[in-house]
Amino acid sequence: MSRFLILISIAFIGGCASSYQRMEPVRTYLYQHQYQKAVEVFDSLNISEQNAVSLDHANRGLLLHLNKDYIESNAELEIAETYMDRIREENLKQIISSMLINEYSLPYAGEDYENTMINFYKLFNYVLLNDFQEALVECRRIDHKLNVLYDFYSENLTYREDGFARYLAGIIYEHLGHYDDAFIEYFKSYHIYKDLYYPNYNLSPPQGLILSLIKTAVVTSRTDQIQDLLSNPRYQSIQTYIQTFQDSLNHSPVDSACEIIYILETGELPHKQEINVYLDIDDDHPQPVALSLPTIIPHPSAITSGYLNSGNNQAPLELVENLGAIAALSLEDHRGRIIVRAAARTGLKILASEAGEFIGDQIADEENSWLGDLIGSAVSIFGAATEHADLRSWSLLPDRIFLGRLAISPDQTNFTVNLHLYGYSDIELTYSIDPKPGEKIFIKERVWY
């Protein structure tokens, strides 16, 4: 019977295509920054994932965002978020069914960091539409979502807060003059980087975040809440900054200088690939049993650092989010659960195969009958065909996100961004601007290297 099983099951080797592979025709145009064409190809190919309506809308929403169709992008992202929220509230029946078949039988609820990124893109769509009131709504949604995430996971999972999302929310609040809210978000962000991001992703609090935290602490008379920061020898030079800022407040309560808020997304999120782990069960099952599990294939960004330059002033381009590292550790956090569920399904399928053999033997009225072997083999083949790792993911997300904050004078008409690449020559990007006194100019860029 085992030879029969092996010959037949070869037809099923290869598994299901990953989200990354499905998007390959679209990715060709993304690399060329032909975003309108990428949207058209996505629509024409009707690229979809099994039980992943949320992922379809998230992909289309991100493509529309890149094509600067911000209103339509938000419409798609809103649908994706609604689906994900609904799925997360589904009852236990679907979870039980996945123990019997596989994770593909469940609608895709998205990884926790993917869910947060939906709100990031919605927020920035509103920023680029100059609709900061709606951007505030997204800031509050992010806050609620992250609070729920932290309460639910506590110390059990690595990704239970988002330093970058908090940092960006603080920037929005500060831009609108909501300094108390800005301080709260900056304060939370600083501790997330220090206590969560640094030990897990080797990502320290960005210098721009620290300066903003101190600035809003001075404005809101909360410097007593950041004494651990101010007493750190590494940040002693910040005392000079505080004194300079306090002196400026005596003349004007609001900054008159302009500021560039520059966000750069680089590379591509690691994609999932299926691997088979073979286990020996016992002497009654000489053939090893395969467990299909997901693993991570990285696409590391070549960009290592950079800086913004206005001629008279420079500012570092700082890494604020390492989604590649978050994706890898998130999979590790869930690996135990994935293995237990896969092993449970395998055990059930072994029992089903043995039951099939028994029924066939009873029908044929003889032990080890050809009919018993045939039915048992058929059940085993069905089990193999339905056992695949869940490779769904929002593969269009970037590998890393950088943020730079550059102070400029109102008469400045352009600035440059210089990027340092590992193994390649540096790249310089030039942007034209028309700043107004006290204005914050938000610019977002996506590169695929």
C-alpha cells in the first residue's frame, strides 16, 4: 500500500502559490514605478486568495495609494479593515474546522502588524489629502487597536505595540497643536522603542522622536516625566536643546520654522514559503508523516541609512520600523500553535485512513484486502492534498520604513535626500517645495530596493 501512496501523492507536491507569487505580474510594474499600470494589471488578472477578501482589498488599496488615488485607496482599505475586524470576532466553529482541514479554511484576518499598517496608510492618505481631522480619527483608531492588542497579548507575543505608529500619531497631534496628546504618543513611542523594539529588533529610539518628546514635555510642563531620559549621559547634549527651546517659547508659543516630514518605505516584506517536516510515527506507519509549515524568505532592503539636506541644514534619515524583522518574529511567536494544529490534523487524518482500511476490509470480508488498501490510500491522498501551509500575507508591504525631519526656512524651494546602499553607489533624490511659515510638509516615497 505504501508504494501506491507514494506514487499518487507526487501529484500534490508543490503546494499552493504564495501571496508573493500571485502578485508577480503586478510587481513587474511596481519596480518601474508604473503604478497606474500595476492597478490595471491587478484588476484584469482578478488576483485573489482563497478566503482572503480582506487581503484583496488591502492589496488594491495599497496600489491605489501608490498611484496617488488617495480617496479610492481609503475606500478599499476601509473594506479590508472591516473584513479583518469581523473575522477576528468570528465564533469558534471556523477555528475547529481548521483543525480538521487547514488554516486556508479560515477567512484571512491578517497579521497584527498588517492590521496596524492598514490604519497607517489610511492616516497618510488623509494627510496627503490635507484632511487632518480625518487623520486624527485614524490616530485614535490606531491607539484603540494597539491598546486592545497589548491587553490581549500582554507579555506573550513580541508584536504587541507599534513604536512607529505611535511616533507618527504624535507628529500629527503636534502639527495640529494638540501638544498634550502629542506628548502622550511620543512618550509611549519612546518606551516602546526602548523596551520592546531595541531588545527584539535592535532598533533604538530615533533621535527625532527624542527631540519631539522633549519639546512637547517642555510645552506641556511635563519634563518631570522624562527624567530617566534627561539623566542618561548619552543625551546630555539635549539639555542645550531644551534651554534653546525654552528661550524660543518666551518669544513665540508656536514654531515659525518650517519642517519637512519625510517617510521612505524601502524593499519588500519577507514572503512565506512552504516547507515539509517529516516525522516518524511508529512501526505501524513506516512512512514518515509530513507536516506542512510556513517559513520566511527575506527580501532585505539595500538601504542602510541616509540624510536630508537643504543646503543650510541636514537631518538624519532614521530607521523607524523594521517590518521584515517584525514579520519573522511574529511567525516564530505563532510557530508552536501552527505545529500543534498541523500535528492534530495529521493525527486525525491517520485515524481516518485507518478507518477507511477497516471499512474496506469489512466490505471485502477479508483482512488486508485490496479494497481496504484502496480506501485507506484514497483517504490519505485526500489528506495530503488538503494539507498545505498558510502562505497568505500582505506581501506588498515594505521591508523597512525610514523617517527624517528637516527644519527649513520659508524661502527654501528644494531639498535632497541622500541614500546609502549596501554594495551599491549612493543615490540622491531631489524634491521641490513651496513652504509657508510654521508649516509641516509631509512627503512619502516608496522605493523597491
